[in-house]
Amino acid sequence: MKRSALIGFFVLISFFSLFSGLDAANINAIVQKARTQQGSKTIICSPNGEKEGTVSLEEGLKELRSGMVLHLTPGYYNPKEPVILEQNNIIVESDGSDNVCYLPLTVYGKDCVIRKINVRWIEAGDVVIVDSKTNWGGITISNGGKKVEAVIFNTITHGMSIYADKSDITIAESTILRAYEPKEGGEVEAAWRYNTHVRGVYNIINFGKMEKKGDVTFERCILYSGSNIFSVPANGKMIEITLDNNIIYAKKGIAATKEKSVNDLKDLNDFFGVKLKGDNIHKQPTFLKELNVKADWQLYTDTLTLAASSPGYGKNIGANMGPKNMPVPRENATPEKKK
């Protein structure tokens, strides 16, 4: 085996070993690796390849191979066909600004990284997503019937669709927020669908149907809904949900079916397997700017940064917002302001 191939082999093995038992130390190591990892080559794309030193998305995808970096500059991408990336060990990134890469991002390769990007929505499986934002649809973790291990860290979104079957999924120091309060009887439960992605009106976290046990952990997250938090799938008891030091608030219920709604964390056991760890704050948080319950899009620094008077303030809960409406590593953030 050539030396370069041998090095790549051991890097891959070390990445797998990090996923073995996702405690706080392992998550920090995974996140640090995702933030600093470099590829064998970086392909820089812009819409139509109009910027100097860039190529079009179509040209970039022809060049993309496993182990490379796909850097998308912000702008309106208009691919003729859906962009589905199936290469392994790739990194997809942008410039870390709030400027949007207008395309849905689907990444189905193994051991991939998505970082520092503001994109319409993300669908992925074996992935680490860090310091990112979806500004329209949300994030879908889908496994295609196979076991996947995913980490979402310091990321903000309106909602998630999670297919946890046989998989291990950890969402940490992230914010899932949709303050919009739907009118009673005015809208259907799933208003938008794209492939496996569902954007729910009533639930901010939608679970797919289960056949075998899967584990989903929320650690130091803000889960905020103007309606409900969790949908309840068939065989929901096969999902083991761990809630560890989160802020959890729902205007209506934490989880609900047509027959029953629960609004106490302990009652989640009626629908799922549940582990409660640490101090999960089940109170309404307050932010620097008051949320508008009639508006959909509110993923901004002032509407995501806890006020000093808020429950959970100062405990590193939720995504760490920088001054320009994007999450940034905690050491680079502006201090939380008083309100």
C-alpha cells in the first residue's frame, strides 16, 4: 500500500473510532476535525462559473471525487437536475456568511462534512454538519435502510426530518426554532415535501417510520415551536430519545397524535423510549428580539441569542450566534448581550 493511501486509511479509521460512543469528548473531537479537515483538492464553484477562479456547479461536479472539498460561493444556483453527491469523505462548505447558496444540498456519501454554509435545505446520511444554517426547508437525516452515524453541531434550522432506523444521530449546541403559530384547522400537517424531506406545519421535528431501534440525542439544544416539537411515527417506541441539558418549549405540546398530546417531558415515554439527563429546562426562553408568532423566517442573531433574563442563559445552550446571523465557533462569538 502506498504511503499516501496508508495515511488516508488510518485517518478514516480514526474518524470511525471517534464515533464509537458519542460522549462529549468524542463529539468535540469530531467537530474539531470537521472544522479543520482539508481535502486532497478544493473545487470552487459559483453560479455559472462567472467569478474569477471558479467553475460552474456542473463543471465542478464532474471533477468532484472522494476526499475533495466542494466550496460553493453564495448565489442563485439553477442546476438542471437535482444535485445528489454520493462521493465518500467529501467536504461541502461556503464562506461562513449569511449569504445564501440557493440550492437544496443532498449528500449521500459516507463520512462527509458540511460546514460554514447557508443553504436552502440539507439532506444527508453519514455526515457531520457544523456551523451552518438552512434558511427554507430544514435538515433531513435519511439512512436509505442502512445504519448511519450523524452529528449536527452549532447549526440552526426551522425543522428536521429524522429517519433514525438502525442509526445513531446526535444534535448538539444547535437551535431548531419555528415560532409561527398555525391557525387551528387551517393547514395540513405536512405542507411541503421534497423526496424524503418533510417540512411540517405542526411539528418542528418529524420522525420517519421505524423498523429497528435507533438513537437520537439532543444535547444543549434549544427546541422552540409555536405548535408541537415531535411527530409520533408508527413504532415510535423503537426510537430512543436522549434529552440532555436542553431548553424545550412548545406552545401546544411536546409530542402529539390525533388522539393524544403530551406537554411533560416524562410523558414522552408514552410515545418513545426516553432518557432524561442533566437539567432540561421546560420553560419559554426569551431572546434579544421578541419572536413574531405570525412570521416564518426568524433565524437571526437577535432572535436566536438568549437574553440575560432568559432561562438557560450563560449555559452554552443552543447555537452560538455571531454578529452576522450565522452560527460561529463559541470562542469567536460576540458576548451575549443584556436585555
